[in-house]
Amino acid sequence: MCNFSWHDYLVIVSVFAAIAGITLIVTEPDVAKDQIEAADRMLMLMTFVYWLVYCAAVLVKPLILPEWEVALLSVKLTGVIAYLLTASCVLSLPLNRVSGSQIEE
């Protein structure tokens, strides 16, 4: 049995939050008035999906045996790439909104 730290519990809760976010975005009717709102919706969906991939990589990492170096390295690399993609989507949200307001003016 694995010993869970506070970070592991936080990641588990974060998995459920990401699944709830994905569900809310996917089941919401597509009421995008323009391309800016459609891009915002897509960025939010990508943020939740990338975060779910990061959480999966973090939760799977302790389960991989140390002898499986290639699998462990690929899970670590997947986690890093998913984390960076999540950060880039989060940073792109306000930039997308600012660029949309400049186009309208």
C-alpha cells in the first residue's frame, strides 16, 4: 500500500475537479457569440485536459518500479510537458481576452 502525502491527496481532489470542469464545458450548449468566446472555451477545455494528464502522471509515477527506467522517465517527461502546456493555456486566457478587446475597439 502506498503512503499518501498531502500533495497526493490534493492531486486526487484535483482530478475530480478537472473531470467536473471538463464535464461542465462539454455539456454546456455551444453559445459562443464570436470567435473570442469559442477560443476561450477551447482554452479552458485544454487547460482541464492537460491538468488531468498531469495529475495522472503524478499519481502513476510512484507505482512504477525503479527498474523500469524508460517508463519512469517517460511518465516524468509527460508530467513536465503537461504542466507546461497547462501553464501556457492559463496564461493564454487573459491574453486572448485582451487581444479580442483590442480588435473590437
